[in-house]
Amino acid sequence: MDANATGGSAMSGKGPPEKRIRTFASDMEILKKGGTPIRASLAAMRPEPPASIPKSIREVSAIAQNAAPDTGSPEKFIRTFSLDTETLKEGGTPDLVPLASARPEPIVPTPVPALSPEMVRAMPIKTYADDFSQRMKDTHASRATVLAAEQDSATGAPQAEPQKSSRGNLFYVIAGIVLFSAGGVGAYFAYTQYLVTIQPIILAPSISAPIFVDQREQISGTGKDLFKTITQSVSRPLAAGAVRFIHFAPSAAASESVFSALRMPAPGILLRNVHAEGSMAGIVNVGGAQTPFFILSVVSYSDTFSGMLQWEPLMQRDLEPLFPLYPTLTTTVSSATSTVATSTPKTKTKAASTPIVAPVPSPKPAFSDEVIANHDVRVYRDAAGRSIFLYGYWNQTTLVIARDPAAFAELLQRLATSRTN
């Protein structure tokens, strides 16, 4: 009752505020006075209704706190207009009556037997700090050791991992070394193949000819040595209707043609207009004879034709090693016979005489204008009318020098059907 009174005064604001923090000392003091610590605390914490509440509300609150009305039958908690009117007639408040009826009965705690001071002294309070200190004293361990032991007990004692076999590790090491070596060899091989693919392809230089040829032969030399080399190539057999291309090495052929390398005393206007590129020298087998020929790429038709006309008086002499004269024909002269009449010595002998015929002079070798394969040419023929050599133009920039009309016609046909070889 004292505790309740104290709590009421504290709630109403009268007197000093009471400490409501429950401690061991406060419980011991309550026990010495013969009270119950739990009940006293609940009484102290229960607030007192304010004084400004109307009397009717205080009475309802007191009834709700102390005991619920025992009517002997369950009370109707459904609020209606007739129920509120009846409550007002009886002098009550309609809002508070159902609330007071609906409030449950407060739970009264079970009383705890009072403890004597001797019993309180005999009951020591055990805390975690006391247990920890006692543990350290019993095991003679430091705080770090005790904490480590408790952590191990929470997570479990560490278990030693079984040692793996050294043979298995050795196998993996050897396999790794082998794979690494194989990878290095593969990378080196791939790199070498890559270098081969990116290297520039150098094509072997070749000499092109303006016509289709059947054979090729590389020669060298200048002047008389070159004449001799070409003559030797003419003497080597060649299939009928075939053409052999004779040329210098690629480095030398780019600067000078075979015709210019013969060093013939041809007019300068002719030699200056001959280009090494597009020109060629060769051997052709046609009509049962192998003869040399020249196909010259010229710059100007008029200049080169003028140079050829200037060269005509000396051309047969300069080209004789390649286009020699044919052998001279042998003729048999028959002598006329006369019949001698014999008579007696006294008779005179008379011989019959035959008339003497003067020989007809043969034509001298000279150039003449002719048409071969629909092209105008200049032909140099001997006294017997045989062609020693000839020259003509296939077009304005191509000059052809050959032995006879058959070789010239074969070369023109190849020029018309094959541009480059």
C-alpha cells in the first residue's frame, strides 16, 4: 500500500519524483520491509487518474481497475440508441459504460514468499565476469588463451588436412612442363609460317617477246662475237614452222637490244629510234631453211624508213654474216664441132664456120619494191632473183627484217595473232 501511495503521489506531481529503476538494493530494501519487489514495482508504475476527470469517469475507471461487474449473465457489448438512452436515465455516460464493461479483469501476479535477510545473504549472484575469472584461475591461462579456446569451441577444432601424395604432384609438374614445351614449339612453328606468308614474292625476271615463240635462248656479247653467236644458233636444228627467241640476260636486255648490240655502221637516225623494249631477234624455220630475223620497236615510222633508205647501199655488206649470198650457179659451155672434108692432096680443104653469139648480161643485185602479205616491202635480190633479205613495216611502230618472203609472212601472222609472250 505504501508503494502504491508513493506511486500515486509521483504521478500526480506531488512530492519528489520516485526512482522507478529496479535494482538489487531496492529489492533488498523492499524485502526487509516485508513487501514483494515485483508487486511493489507494478504498483509504483501504475499511474493515478488525473483529478480533472469527472466523477462518473473516475467511478467507471475504479470499477474497471478493481473488479468487473458480476451480473450473473454475459453483458451485451453491442451499443444501441435504446441502450444509450437507458444509461443517460440512470445518470451514466453512454461512451464510458461499454468501455468499462469491455475492459478485462486485471491479472494479479502470484505472490512470492518473503525471503529472510539470512537467505538473501546465502544466495550469491553469479555473473559472466565471475565465471570468466574463476575459469582463468582454474586453468592458469591468460585472457587471450581463454578467448581463443571459446572461439575454437564455437567454430570447431581445426582439423589437419591429409597430405597429398608427392607422386601426384610430380605427375602434374611433368605434364605442365610437357604442355608448356609443346605450346612453345607450336607458337614458334606458327610464327615461322606467318613470316613465310608475309614475305614478298619475288618473281624471276623474264624477257617478253612481241610474238609467240617455241624456244628461248639466252646469249651474250657484242659486235663480231654476237654475230658469231647468232650464226651458231642458226646452225642448231629447229622444228619446222617453229621460232626460237634469242635474248640477253634480263639486266642487259632492258638497256640494249640485240640489233643495237651488233654495232653495225647503220645511220644514227635509225639506231636512235629503236627501243630495246618490244624488240626481239630470233631464228625461224620455214620453207625448209633456218634463217635469222629482227622485229624492231621504233618510235617514228618516217625517221626509221629514211634511215633504212640511207643504209641500203651498205646493208648487204653489214648484214652478210647473217644473210650471206647464195652459192654461184655453174654453167657448162658446149663447143661447136666442124666437119673437115678430106680429099686428095691436090684438093683444097674448106672448113665450115659457126656464128658467135654475144652473152646476155645478168641483172645486178639490187633493192626492189614488192608486196608480201598485203604489206609493202623492200627486197634485196641477187643476180639470179633470189631474196637475200628484205624489210617492211607491220604497223607504224614495228619494223621487220627477214631472209625471204616466206619468213616475213610467218612473222606477220604471229604478230597478228599474238601480242606478247
